[in-house]
Amino acid sequence: MTTAAASTRQTGARPRKRLTDSLPDETLIGWLRDMTLIREFEVRTMQAYSNAKIGGFCHVYIGEEACAVGTLACVNPDDPVITAYRDHGHALARGMDPGACMAEMFGRITGCAKGKGGSMHMFDRPHWLFGGHGIVGAQTPLGAGLAFAAKYQREVLGQDQKKVALCYLGDGALNQGAFHEAMNLAGLFGLPVIYIVENNRYSMGTEIHRGTTMADDLPKKAAAYGVEGVTIDGMDVLEVYDRFKPIADACREEVRPAFVDLHTYRYHGHSMSDPQKYRAKEEVEEVKQRDSIDLLAAHLIEERKALTPDDRKAMQQEIKKIVRDAVRFAEESPEPPVEPELYSDVYLNPQPGLSPIREYTRGAKNPLL
Ligand SMILES: Cc1ncc(C[n+]2csc(CCOP(=O)(O)OP(=O)(O)O)c2C)c(N)n1
Ligand SMILES: [Mg+2]
């Protein structure tokens, strides 16, 4: 194992009595189903991309499934969630219909953002998912804003509910100024937001130690803003739940922020075109030995005896069909009609007759340039 790989394995002792011990089998089986769905969905996403059914940038979540599934299991369905561009897993774990997620990538009107957002911009307002953001770190001030809104609605407008916002980001995004400004305000204002770093050790091709001197102790970055931070093994969904649940509950009750460094790994390239010259194949293979889905399946089959190997196979078959249906739904859905979709739900929505986009798309010189 390389130094980088070795340094991310030790993430603190497991509590003797685990919170997950008291959860019913059905809950954990549900997590296995969600994680398997995300993986299968991403496999089919890669296929569709290589068949030119999906355009634009596309980043898959394979290897990181326990992060979204484990943390989202700790909060309420109406707690606000925001993430970066590697967002299909969060969307599915949050409850987005796989067909709407796939159709979004296919650029179809039935997609969650009417096919206008694509892979990096999964939005689902009914499920309190506020994107999907393509600019590295851009979601971090928005995460603070979601928490500010929740706090304001309760303390000033008198609404009952205490909420906690989850803001996911990559390890590379920690080096962005936006993150530090957001953290500063979160600490200063006591905002109920949890910054969850999906630390897969790489930012595109840059290994984490090449981007920061604090790679082995990311929570120290949060400490600089007076925010409590911990590191958790993000390949073990039980561990994610056991350690994240008390943090989520405390941030909600005490109306304060937290920082969580989830050690995870992406099995595939950064995006669809990545020759991966920056890491050894052996490193990838070694991490796969502790695959999060296999770990949970083994727990359910061998320790809990809640599932048989045949049950697992049946679940995989059922999920394959769900994803096949999602692809078919996307393929069979129409593209968004030019009128009115070209101009609706976009920032630049100019007066009729004065539309720079309209002129530009008709071949005239773009007046914005
Ligand atoms: C502000 C900005 N700079 C650069 C990029 C190009 N870029 C896209 S992803 C990425 C790496 C981010 O890595 P990380 O935050 O670790 O997330 P991961 O892809 O590993 O999930 C970069 C540099 C961008 N999208 N936005
Ligand atoms: Mg990363």
C-alpha cells in the first residue's frame, strides 16, 4: 500500500456498543439496496456515456457509496442537502427517482432539472436536494446559507422545526477560498451545517498531500474556525452511521456546525476521460478489498444472518432491472422543446425582442462578447 493509501486507513476506534446494533435488519438491508442501486446506476451511466448518450462532464460515485447512504440515514428527509458535481449517489440516496436522474443526464425533459442541468446539477426540491454544483467549492457558502435560512426560520420567524444542513465537498475543495469563508461564517454565526468531506485522496490527478500540508489531519482546518471536526472510515457504512449520527443530532439540537472527514476512494477515473497515470493499479485493487458494499453484505449475511447469498443475488437482479428501466425511460423521453424551455429556469431571461441568446442562436453576432 502506498503512503497515501496507508495513511487513510486508521480512523479511530470503533465504539464497543454500536448504535447500528439497535437498528432493525430492514434498515440495513435498505442501505445495502441503496448502495447497490448507486453502483449499478453508475455502471450503466458509464456505459451510456461511452455510447454517447450522455454529454458534458460526468463523474461517477463508484467506491464512495457508503458516504452518502450512511450520512443521509442520520438526518430527516426535509433537512437540506447540497453537494458537488459527483452527485448521482446523493440524488439516489435522497430518494430521487432513478429514471429522472438518468433522464437528466440524457438531456431529456423528464430529468430532474428538465434535462438542462446534466450530470453535475442534480436538483430535487421535493427531496430537499439543492444540487449538484460544478464549480469546486461553490456549494460551501450555499451550504452555510441553507443552514442560515433554517436557523432564521426558527429563531426569527418562529417555525418549530430544528434542522441541520449537510454540505458535501471533495478533499480538493478544502483548498478553495469559498470553503474557508463559509467555515468562518458557520463558526461565527453558529450555523447548523455539517461540512462532509468525501476524502477520496485525489483532486482530479492531484494526490491530497500535493495540495495541502494538512492532508493527514483535515479536521485541524475546521479547528481554525472553532468548529469541531472528526475523521471517519467512509468505507464502512455502519461506522459512518455510528459516528455521524451523534454529530448530526448535536448540531441540530445545539444549533452549531461540524466538520467530518470521510475517508473513501473512487474506483474509476476522476471523470469519463482520465488515464489515471497518477496512481498505481495496485492501490486501486487494494482498496477494493474493503469494498463498502461487500462489507455491509458480509455483515448482514455472516454476522446478522439477516440475508442469504441468494437473497443478495435476487436483490442485485431486481436492481439491475430498475436501472435498465431507468435507461429505457431516459431514452424514450423527449428532449425539452426549444420554446419555452430555452429561456425558462435560466438566469438570463431577457425581454422578448432584446434577447442576446436568441440573436446568437440565430447566427447573429453575440452582443455579449
Ligand atoms: C473553481 C474550480 N476550479 C477548478 C475546477 C476543475 N476541477 C473540477 S473537479 C476538480 C477536482 C476537485 O477534487 P475534489 O474536491 O477532491 O473532488 P472529487 O472530484 O475528488 O470528488 C477540479 C480541479 C472547477 N470545476 N472549479
Ligand atoms: Mg477528491
